[in-house]
Amino acid sequence: MPVGKIMKIMKVLTFVMFVCIVHVSARSYSQITKLSMNMQNVSIKQVLSKIEDQSEFRFLYSDSKINVEKIVDVDFNNKPIEDILRNVFEGSNILFKVVGKQILLSNSTESAENTQQQKSISGKVTDSSGSPLPGVTVAVKGTTNGTITNTNGNYSLSNLPANATLQFSFIGMKSQEIVAGNKTTINMMLSEETIGIEEVVAVGYGTQKKINLTGAVSSVDSKVLESRPITNLGQGLQGITPNLNITQYNGAPGQGASFNIRGNTSINGGSPLILVNGIPIDPNLLNPNDIASVTVLKDAASAAIYGARAAYGVILITTKGGKKNDKPVVSLSMNYSMNSPVVKFETMDAVERMNYMNEGSIRATGRPWEQFDKYYAEKIIAHYNDPSQPETFQHPNESPNEYAFSANINWPRELLRSSFPMQQYTSSVSGGSDKFDYYTSFSYFNQKGMARHFDENYDRYNFMTNLNYNITKWFTVGTKISVNNSKKRYPINTGIGEQAIGFYKYQWANWPIYLPDGHFATLGSVPNQVQQQEEGGYNAYNISDSWLTGLVKLTPVKNMTFNMDYSSNVYNRNDVSYKRLLPMYNRLGLAGYYPFTNPSSVTRANTNNSYYVFNAYADYENTFSKKHYVKAMAGFNQENTSNSQFWAMRQKLIVETIPYMNLATGDRFVGDGGSETAVRGAFARLNYSYADRYLVEFNGRYDGTSKFSKKDRFAFFPSGSLAWRVDNEAFFTGLKNSISMLKLRGSYGSLGNQNVSGNYPYIATSGAVAANYLINGDRPMTVLAPGLVSATLTWETVTQRNLGVDFALLDGRLTGTFDIYRRDTKNMLTRSQTLPAVLAVNEPQANAADMKTSGFDLTLDWKHNIRDFRYGITFLLSDYTSEITKFSNPSGNIYDYYVGQKLGDIWGLVTGGFFNTDAEAAALDQTQITGRVRQAGDIWFKDLDGDGKITRGQQTLTNHGDMKIIGNNTPRYSFGFKTNASWKGFDLDLFLQGVAKRDIELDNQYFTRQYIDEWSAQTKIGVDYWTPANPNAYFPRPLINGGYDVTTTQTHFLQNAAYLRLKQLTFGYTIPEKLTQKLKIERMRVYFSGNNLWEATKMIKISDPEQVSVYFYPLNRSISVGMNISF
Amino acid sequence: MNYMKTIYVIIIISLFTAMACNDDYLEKYPLDQVNDGSFWKSAADLAMYANQFYPDLKPNTERSWEFEDPTDNNGPSVRNAYAWNESIVPATGGGYGKSDWLGIRSCNYALDKITTMKKDAEVLMYEAEIRFFKSFYYFSKVKSFGDVPWFDHALQTDSEDLVRARDSRKTVIANLLKDLDFAIANLPATSAADRLTKWAALAFKSRVCLFEGTFRKYHNLGDHEALLRDAVSSSESIINSALFSVYTTGKPNSDYFDLFVQYELKGNPEGIMVQRYIEGKRTHDHVRQMSAAHSGYTKDFVEAYLCKDGLPIALSTLYKGDAVFGDEFIDRDPRMRQSVYNSDRPFRIYDTGVIEYKKMPEFLYGNAFTSYYILKGFSLYERDWLQGHATIDDFVFRYGEILINYAEAKAELGEGTQQVLDKSVNLLRDRVGMPHLTVNVGFVDPNWPNWEVPVAPLVNEIRRERRVELADEGFRWDDLMRWKAGKLLENTKTYLGARDPLTSNNYRVLYPGYTRKWNDKLYLHPIPTQEIALNPKLKQNPGW
């Protein structure tokens, strides 16, 4: 869709949303709010507090200056606030001023008392982004003289004493003081309270004040996700929270990221439970701009409330909502970016490949490569030196009907673009009245792919609405609607899939794209990839994911809430695979059709999943005797899912360009499948704190799952945590100036894990397939023997200990959190002890292994303002290691799990170098590594066990020959470094992220594979191979089919995957309000942003250090421009 | 109002406690899978189960000629690692991996279930199929590894059998022959559906007994005679049934070639059991263009063909020598021209009708570096060249093999009479118009292979007949193993090609600089190291 058209659609949509909602709260809060009260013989203070209870009005006054102890009678029915206050203050010297929801009280005698003052001062107060802050209280310290900023954030004060100190305060912002001195203008920027008493984070089934947390919980707000060219939530959260490890394995359009919290939890893998507003939604389908906050529950104690699915930690995502009594805010954001792959694929050119293959073939068979005889060599070199020479010729020994090829094509460049666009548009409206709040957003995201001859396209549409309505004071109902639709179209990659690069095979440089007659050139039976992209058909899918939540919140008695919600999800995915018949050509013209494309076919598949979640929980919260704070919560959760698939295929399209089964003549094939699962649990939590000093929390959950048999189905998982607010102790008062907050935490908890492979692991079932044999002229169905299952499977349990400290230093400018943890995973459900091959099937899953993981996470935050210049620095560091503590492996097989094994250890040989002479090669017995005769230029290995020959022994712990642990692929010391700064309207964000230590064994594709496979296209770096003239080459001497000494795991080809990457650089400018106000725009920011702009790594340049693979779609660098507007 | 509140709360609480008590919520069972409780009820279930084994008879991914690449028949473009003793002991797999034992387990699984079923004739018939396949799988294990453990039941994780020592090959062969005899007794005589028949089982028995009988004889293991007698008797049963005959249309110069490029073998008199290929249902990839084989016959092989007078090239006056490519085809056994390509016949026939000939010799481009292109089994027609699209049918058991098995077994027993030859190999010679083999042979060929264990002239000639008639049908490696003839691979002609005019008309050297040394350890394959580590009672095969 052209950009212009999208903008038009968005404008219309925004207008519609605006019109629907704008009338709801066009008037100000003080005008629409009517209060009723009847109180006799009460103090003014009590009246004010009653008003605060009944409304959102807040009074600002100084007790010492304003006499609020005066006794009055009030009796009003449905009156506006101004009427009430006028009446209450009648006869006193109290003046009031209503600004928004804030009411400032002042003493009418003050000005008279201070008439001798000479000075006046004015200025503007803004928030950290530079937006004006209305309603900020500006007071003269030590007096009751003060005012409130107006809607433009401006204030003015007169009659100041000579050495006045101004105090600026605003709820949620850090209060600031400044000595007025001789200044007549003081502009002030207020920043958010870093550890604000009121800061609230989402925890399981509820919220908790951040200051009261006892577990290891991290949270971030929407700011980290805004104003960046991110394709999905995972990308946006990477490196933002320590030990929330996010990996993006490939950069294909529409591909998501994988999540992990605190490292290996179970050798079964698995990812954290990700809940969006309490329900498990695939975060990769969401619009990152809809997200209000993300909370990561890292330790068992915090996650325990989610029981059986929280073993890998929990990520709670809260989406944006409206605010009561807020005028409608319409936000628009747009972003357009250009992506370009970080890793560029390069293959050998025609002459490089000819030399390489000849060299390798002479090694293998004593003669040059079969395709590069003297005729080929002559023609290839001729074309290479003079591109006007033909790309094809007639080989004297080949069929007169065939072409022989002498081209020199750079296939990666022909097939892949160097840059491709991405764009994203979001519009939202939010606001509310006193009974109603709303948030509605719509976004469109589009990403193009790398294919040069195919319009690879990914579209995502997100629609979200959150509505809450207070029916009565104690009864709220709400609705959340979220519709995530996406669709993608990508080329047919002969079955390799959408993430992979499909051309790696066969596209040799001497193969031209076109024949002299203009037809696509044909070589062998693998389609010419340009032809494949242009004419081969396509794969496409269309995902429609809709969530509907209804919720009820009751407040039957004071301090108690009762919540219930029910969500249903319908996930529907349609796939089409449309393969066209691709013609092959030779000198005679049409020479048949590529076998993989013949017959043409169309396949349609439909996946239909439904998911139902029911939650009900109640909580009670109160403070007794001002010291004993208690919060209790208990609830119930159940979820069930049912999945079904259906597919149909028909071959032989009548019209090649119309991929419909009705228009095909071949056989019909169909298939289907289905499954169901359910979980159910009851849970409770108790929080207690004494005098804000000692905090205790208990969690418990009783969980059941359909994945285990009835007798092993239910289990109880308890946890507890403690915290000590040292800074609230009396003895600490002296230290408060330097250490403004200090909290020590400790937790211990146990969790279950039902995340096992298969939905029915305890039931033996038989698959049914069609046998590849003709009986009675047809392929018959057959039923296979079931695999082995263990009848006594039960829960994995994860116990986790966590110790943590939270602190704030230097007046809150430096804050930090440090946690160390140890996690023991017991009874991991995994393949049991390796048994002899005569068992003939895989060992059944059993509760067979234990593992321990330990690590730490650290966050340091620095925030500071120097006049208008505001900056912040965040540093993150985390690490973990895992070790197997139980696994039955009596033979000590090193390729199996064994006790004491560090997860990620890589066993391999130690490369010594390359043989310099054939004699040297003959002297070392490496026949157990490769049977081929070794020569000069081949790799030699170190004889670690000194037995005179290179062996792998029995590959056991006691006999591993010359192998040793040569590295570990666990990413160690993940770090992030983030800065943000703003000055006047400008802002600059910088984000660096990296891993300090990691070893990676790259997969063979494009790397060492050319030593064992003669058919793949050879990678360009392969030309750096050993010759007598180049003894220090990276690769050994070429060898076709049999370089098993090259592909064996060894130190030489092990990659150092440590990296430092500039993940994000954003530079923005907020256009001064003076200019935008004329357009009725409240705020308008334009920015330039880049992702993955730069990196430092020692990894070989064919792979991205984050991706650690050379087979998948590369990650992208993106450069974007964007704009945020709100009005 | 408070009253209302209480009502709401009570309704809600009772609603979800009611649901919580409903235990069925967590009872979920597989929806789209069969479990044992619903299967193993009828003979039809058994038949359906047995279907899974049929593809293993000769997988459509296997090309017969590829099996002869390690032998003296073929010269592949790249040295075969095993035959050149360049392979290493694998850590896992290597024919001894889990998937390699799956067939045996699957048979045992069914045999365990069948004990619970009522055994009517139909059940017995499918039990016979399953027992046939069990013996089929075990035979390949014995061929590869010699001694292997014999299992009567599907193994469980706690089975003691998992860590047992190997059973001797004699035990295993005795056991598998019992299963095979059960199959022969219970399989039907005919099957319109192309399932196994008693004749197929007899053919397999003939093959097994000949292999094992001669293997024991030439490797000095003893107890071979009874097996050779079984080979004779099972072959005789087939011959005497008179249900099968040598395919011929009276054209000695084309019948043999035509037999291996038939689009429909069902009903062919030579087919004891055939496997069919039908477009859109099951196709294969065995016979792409001749040039795509990446292999060719060796000098040693083409010299094995007799001349038309029944004499070997060293003795026959008809032999024109090989100085000029094409001369050596003149007046040779007609099977030579029907197995090895020469320029006087079409190389490719296009759909458009264009016919292409290939000028010989041709070593360079085209992937037969011996220049002796494998013609047998390769279709000349464009429609069959496409990868994975060929529908040329294939034999599972060919009557021709049985005739030769019979002759060889008889000869090994010293019972090779003219009558035996006339009802066996001479029928095959009749098809191609070759003179009959006589009991006394009538000549001493100076080129008879230098067998490690010397054999009589008649055995020599029957072995020649076998090599020629069954060329590139996948038997040669097994034959060399059972005859203890690995040393033949040291003969340089086994990796030489035709004379190459470009190199002073010397024989084409396939792998310049390499000579082949036979090592006796190659008679048996190595056991993977991990298996020995897991089961200390499992010992490595000698020499590895």
C-alpha cells in the first residue's frame, strides 16, 4: 500500500475514533464533577479529606499556615466543587484556586503580612520530555506563599523574601528546590520519581508498590518501546532488563524473538510464561506501541503464583488503558525505515570456484573436477577476462542439445536486495470520564524481504480497545478486545522454509541466469533461483488472532476487591503453498519441467486453535494500627485449549496461474489432526509488612494439568520471601542523606513445570502414515508401533533461592538493584539414560535429570539534571551458568548429559595447524578422524593423550582420546549500556548491548561444508586456503567429499561470539509548543533512529554474532525517520 | 444494595467452586492417534500394520547399481571409502543405530500382540508376512555384522536383552530360517494385491541359504552343507512350480535390456515378486540419464563377458581387442551390448523425437570415468530422466537369480550336472543366444580370478554367469564377501577404465596415485563405539 493511502486511512480512522469519544468528556473535571455530602460538626480538614475520598480532587496546603481545624457543618446535594468550597471557607481567611483536579489553598492574610517584599519571579515548569507541566505547586520554602502552574506550565510569584528558596512539587515527580537569588526567571524541569513511593508494578494477579516488593522483579515502561524502528516486542525489550535474555535468530519479515529468563531452566528448553493482561498471548503478534509496561518476575517466589507454567519465569505485559477524567488524547506515530542485512552473503566467482574445485578434486581422486575440463577452463577464463565473451558454449563431448556454462554470476547479489523498507503507523485515542475510561488503538506494520525477484511482504494489523465502566461505586465491568492480524507472502524455497536462505545450493557462478535465447538457464534438476523467485509460485499465510476479555471487578467491602475475567482466543491460520510448473530449457527449447515443481500443485492448510482462560481472585488490603500492613489474595485459574488442523492438496493445475483446487486435475490429498489440553489451579498470596520495615510474602499454588496421568496430576508449590527496609530503621536516619533507600531481600520458592514435549506424554500412541509402496496399485495406509512411554511421569520442580539488594544513593540520583540466585531443577522430564541401539526407539521421557543454574543480575541507574540538560545512564550486567547434577550415564558418554557437565560445553579436538609437508602428514596417525590420506596443507590435531595417534577414544569421560572441552556456548556476562539525554527540545538515546564471552561452533552450511559436499555453492571466504605460497591460510587445502577432519569440532573453527553492538541510536526533536499550538497539536516530535548500526566482534564475517548461524535470514541494520504527534 | 452485593459474590464463588470440582476438565486424550486398546483386533489390522515393512524390500531411494560401486564391477567418480579402507569406526549409527533396529522391533512388537489374537488362517497369513520381514531384517544384520543378538520380543527399557552379548551367526540364521519356514508355510501362493507370496519367501530363502552356506564354506565356519541343500530345495520348489520362466520375445539382442526398463512388470513371467511404480502414486529416481550415474563399469568387469562362441576373450578368436573402443563389443555375449553403452545405439531419445548418440570413448564430462556407461536399467527416454519421476518397475525377486542360485548351490555341493545347468543358467543363455555352459566347461581361462580359495572350473563359470547376468542388480558385494574374495579388489583392473586415446591409449586410471589394499576386517562392518561403551558385552568385530 502506498504511504499516502495509509496515511489517509489512518486519518479517517483517527477521526472516527475521535468523534465517537470526544463528547464524553469535553468539559473540565471541576465542571462535571458534582458532589453530595452531609456532615455536622466536623473540622474543615475532615471535609477536605471527604472530598478527596469521593473525587479525584487533591488539596494542596500547608497545615501550619492554613487553619483547617475550624469546625463547620456541611450539607450539599449534587453541587460543583467551587460552590462547596466557597461555602466551607466562608468566614475564614482561606482562599482557594481550582486547577484541574488540584486545589491550592492559601491564606488571604499572607500577602498583607509580607508587603515589604520587593521581588517577583516567573518561569515555566516542564517534564523530562520538555512538555509543560500544569498544576505544579510552586511554594516559597518556609512560607505558605505559593502558586500552581497554569496549563502552559507557567507560573509567577511575587513578594519574595530576599533569599527565598523555591520548592517545586508534583505528584509522581521528584520535588526540586532552588535558591532564587537574584534571578527573575526560573525554569524548572521535573523528572519522574525514580523510586516513587507510589510507583506500582504488576505482579501476578494484582499490583504491588515497587517499594514493597520482596522478590526479584524488574519492570520497564512504554518509553523503551516507543520511537524506535522495532519489528516486534522482543526486539524492543532486548538488553533492557538484566537476565531477560532475548534472542533473534533470524531477520526474516514477521519472525519473532525467543525469550529466556535467567538462563537454562531445564534441559528441555522452554521459554517464560508471557502474559498480556493476564492471558498468554504470543508477544510477537502485538503492536509494541500498545504496551504500557512490562514486568519480569524472575525468582520463584515472584512467579510462584503462576505455578506450573512459571518455571522459566514470567513476563507480565500490561497494555495501555485510558484514564478517568482525562480529556481525550489522540496520538499518532509513524516510522519509516530502511533495513539492510548485517551479514552479506558472498560466494566464489567462476574462476575461484574452478580453481577451488579442481584443487579439491585432485586431492580426492587424482584428477581435476569433472566439470572443469580444459574446454570449460578456456571458456570460463575467456568470459571472466572479457565479459562480452559468451556465457554459454557447446562442449564437444556433451550432447549437442545442451549448453555448457561459462558465465560469472554473482548469485547472492542477483538474488538478494541490499536494502528493503519497513514502515509502521499507530494511532490511538485514550481518555475517560468519571465513570468510564477507554483506550483504542490501531496500527499497521509492513516489512519487505530480501528477495530481489520476489515481492516478499509481511503485513501486520493490530487493533486494541480497553474499556472500563463503573456501573456503581463497587461494581466495574471492563472489556478488552485485541485483534492481531498478519499476513505474509514469501518465495517457495524448495521446502527449506521461510527463515532460511534458499539459494545456498547449486547456484554456481558459471551458471548464467539466462540462455542466449532469453530463456532461464537450466542446470541439473534444481531450479534456477531467479526463475524460481519470479515464476515459481509462492507460500503465503494469514494469521487472525482475536482476543476478547470480559472482566468484572467488585468492591463489596472496603479494602477488598473481587476480580473475575474470562477470555477467549480464536487463532486461525491459513497457509497456501502454490507451486508452479517451472520449465527447463536446452538448445532444443523446452526440455521438460523441473522435477520438484512437477506437477504443479496448490496446498491449503488451516490451523484453528481456541484458548479459554478463566481467572477469579479476591484480595484484601489494610493497614492496622498504622504499622501492620496486610494484603491477602486468593484465586482460581483454569485454561483449556483445543487445536485442530486441516490441509488439502491437489496437483496439476489446469491454468498454471490460478492456484485453486477446483481448477486442477490431479489426485486430491487431505489430512487433519487435533489435540486438547487443560490446566487448572488455585493460588493464594499473603503479604505482611511491619512499619514499612519488615516485609514478608507467602505464595502457594495447587496445580493440575491434563498432561500427566490422574495419579500424578496435581502438585502444590509454595514459596516465600522476605525484605528489610533498612533505611526505615531509626538507626539509619543519620545515613539517609547519603543513602536514601536501602532494601535487602531474600526469597525461596518451588515451582512446577508441566512444559513437556507432547500433549499426552504418558499415553503410548501409534502414528498412521501412507506406506511408500504400491499394494493393489495404491499406497496403503499403515499403522506404526508406538514409541516407549513411561507411565509414571510427573512434575519437574524448580526451586530457586534469591538474594537481592535495592538501593538509592546521592539523593536518589543513583539507584541500583543486585540479585544473585541459584536455581535447582529437579526431576527434569527428558529422555532417560541412553540405552543400546537395539532398543530401536527413543528412550521414553522420564523424570531423569537434575540441574543447577546460578547467576546474578545487576542494574545501575544514574539520573541527573544540569539546568535544561537532563541525562540518564543505565548499566545492566547479568550472567549465569548451569551444571547437570543428576543424569544416569554409566558409560560416561560425553555427547550425553553427565553429572558435573557445564551446559553448553563443547567437546572437540585441538587444532595444531596445517601440515607443512606430506612427510609430516604421513608421520601422524589421524586415520580415526578421517580415512583419507593426509597431505601437506591438511589439518593436524594435537595428541593430547600422547598415544601417538589422534583418536576420539570411546567418546566417554574416561576415554575421550585427544578430545577435550574446547569452549562453552553459554553467553556469559550479558551487558547493556543505555544513555538518554535531553536539552530544550532535543533528545538523544544511545543503547549498547553485548555479550562478553561465548564460543560458537558454526553450523556447516556455507562454512566448512564445502569439504564434504561438492554440490553446495562455495562461500567466498573459502578462497583463503592453504597452498605452499599461503601456509597461514584460514582454511586447509581443498578436498571434495571427505574433509571430515575439517568438519569435526575443533578449536580452529570455533568462533568467538563475544560482541558489543550499538543496538539503538535515536535523535529527536520536539517542536516548541508555541509553534504547534497553532495547529492544535499538543506535542510533536520528529526523530531519526537506527538499530544495529555498528558492532565489534571477532566472529567470522559470514555470521552475525547474535545469530550464530550462517543459514538463516540475516539480522538487519535499520535506519529510520519517524514522528509522534499528540493532540 | 448490600444485599445485591452479597448475592453477586455468592453466585460467583459458587460458580467457580462448582467448576473446580469437575475433574473431567483435566481428562484429555489423544484425538487423532491410534492406541493399542483400539487396534490389534482383526487380521485387517495386521495387514495394515504389515504394510509399513514393504517399502524396505527395496526402498525407492535405493539404486541397485549404487550397491556395486564398492565392488570390482563399478568405478565410481569418487573412491568408495569402505572398499578403499578409508572409513572409520563410527560413534553411532553405521547400520547399528536405533533406526537400523527399528524394523526388527516393529516385527517383534506385532508378534507379541499376535499372541493375544485368535489365530485363524488370515491372521496366520499376516503373521507369516511379519515373520518374513523379521527374517529379512535379520539377514541384513548378519551380512553386515556377523554375530548379532537375536530378540524374540520388542525390547523395553528394562529388558536384560539390551546388554546381552551377541548370538552367533549360526543361531541367528537358524532362528530366521524358522521364521522364514513359517512364512513359506502360511503365505498364499498368489496375491492379486502384490503382497508377499510363498514363492517370494522361497526366493528369499534361496538367497539366504546360498549366502550363508557359501560364506561358512569359504570362511571355514563349518555347517554349510545343510544350508546349501536348503538353497537347492527352495530354488527347486520355485523351478518345479513351473509358474515362472525366463522372459523372452525371441529377440536375443534386446530382450535382456528391455526386461529392466519395463513400465509394467506385473504379470512378467520372470517376476516372482515385482514392485510397481505408477505416476502420481509412487515414482523413483533410479534411472536418470546414463550420464548421471557418476559411475561406470570397470575394465575388469567388461572383460568378464565371454565371446559369442562361449569362450573367454583370452581364448576366443572372435575377440577383437580393445585398442579401439567399440571393437571389444564385437562378437561378445549379447548381454554386454545390452548392459554397457556403445555409440551404435541411441544415448538419449527426446520427447520431440530427436535421437542423440554419444561418441565413445568419453571420459571427461558425463560422469562415467571408465567410459563404460551403465546402460542396463537406464531408460533412453526423456520422460524417465526427471529426478524422482521414473515409473519403470523393479524386481523384488527375479526368477533369473533363482536359476543361478540353484546352479551355484548344486555346483558347490558337487552336484552340478548338465541337467542342472540346462534347467538353470542355460535358460538364461538361451534368451541371449549364447552357447550352453557345459559341466566340463571345456577351457581353462588364464584370466579366471585369482580366488583366495581356489574353485573348480564349473564354479568359476557359474560365478562368471552370475556376475554377468546379475550385473549391477546389487549382488556383487555380498558375493565377494561370501566367496572370501575381497582380495580381488586389489586387481588394478577393478579401478581402470577403457583405453583413453588422449593418454597414449592407456587404460584410463580412475584415481591416479592410488592403489587398493584389501583388509580382511572389511568382511564385517565395525560396531559403533558408543554401543560398545553402553554394552561392555558387545565386542568389536576383528580388525576394527
